[in-house]
Amino acid sequence: MFFRLSSVELWLIIFGVIAAATACGVLLGRYLRHRSETLREPFGVLQGALLGVVGLVLAFGLSLAVGRYEARRAAVVAEANAIGTTYLRAQLLSEPVRTRSLGLLRDYTDLALQVSDEVPGSDAMRRTLAAQGLVQRDLWGLAGEAVDDAPVATAPRLYIQTLNEMIDQQTVRVAGLSNRVPGAVLVLEVLGAAVALGVLGLYLAVLGRGLVPMLAAAALMTMLLLVTFDLDRPTRGLITVPATPLEVLRASMALPPAAG
């Protein structure tokens, strides 16, 4: 659910939940202010315990999101290396397989770059992956022709090895894009933060304190939640997985092949 929302919709939902819970806590605290002497200690203990538990939950969710983000970055680098090695070894094949394979590898790299801009699970992503699958089949067929033409040659066999690794790395990268923080963890973070801030607002209102500390805590909690959600959305938001390795690789393919 959270992954399919736009960045603006996600921000509005998180801000709305946090603001509503905070406002409810402040209003209830003002209503109970005349009993501040009897409520001060129990609410103080409760809000301290809740903030500690929510802090642990937020830290857990953030660590999950950061780990998945780093895995996605590593998958992009691994796929770019696999495509680059395959492209280099394709230059050692005999014609006409050589020229046709090099052209298909350029198209394949373009499709890999498209994946970086599309939402996982969307129709556009499925179309791009289907197109990559067709290119993989064509490349594998050409590799078979190269082996048939030179059964004992080394170059075709090395090329098939890296071609297989390239296909495997594409699967790893796509799986990483779909490997997100469980929705239950994200819901628990939002609801836990809302309850904790509501109790904090109640406690401060009972004490008759100003709203500045409450607003600062709400803003900090909202920013932390947004960072966690943004890390889990690799193709949208402010924190995205860079496609720089693939872009550099595609630019190098514009040069003439190194091996004649």
C-alpha cells in the first residue's frame, strides 16, 4: 500500500496521522489540566516508556530500510559489471554473431536503465522486464550459434559463462527492488509514533508547558518516518538508487569496440 502511493500522498498521510494524534493529546491534556497533580507522575512514566519503545521500533525499521537500500545499490553495480564483461567478450566472437550480439547488448543496457526509473510491480516495469526477457532469448540463441560454429574455441564458451551471469544478476536486481520492508512494520512505526506523540502532547498540556517542544518532537518523528519510507522506495522520492554504473557503461558502448 505505502509503496504504490506518490511521495506527496505518503507525506500527507504521515503528517495527518501524526498531527491528528498530537492534537488529540494536547486537547485532552488541556481538558485534564485541573488534575495535573494526580496525573503528572503516571503520564510522565507512560510517555517515557512509549517513547523508548517507539524509538526501538523506528531504529529497527530504519535498519531494515538501509540494508535493503545498500543491497539494491550493490545489485546495480553487479549487473553493470556483468553486462560490461559480456559486452567485452562478445567482441571476441566471429561474425555475424559478434555484431548482432553487440547491438542486442546495447539494447539490453538501455532496458536496464529504464528499470531504474520505473515503479516495481507496475505495468511499465512488467513491459520492460518482458522486453529484457526477449533480448536474453535472442542473445542466448546467438551464443548457441557461436558454439556450433566453433565447438572447441575458448571465446564462445567464456561468453556463454558471462551471459549466464548477466541473466542471473538481472534476476537479483529485480528481486531486490521488490524486497521491501514488511508493511506491518511500517504500519507499526506510524501508529506507534502517533500514540507516543499523542501521550507526549497530553503530558505537556497537563503540565501547562508550551507547544514548541511538542512541535519539534512531531517534526522530528515525521522526518524520521519519511526517511524510512523513502529508503524503501528505490525509484521514487528524494533517496533513490543511482543508476550511475549503468549510465557509464552505456556511454562506453558508444565507442568503437576495443577488440577488432
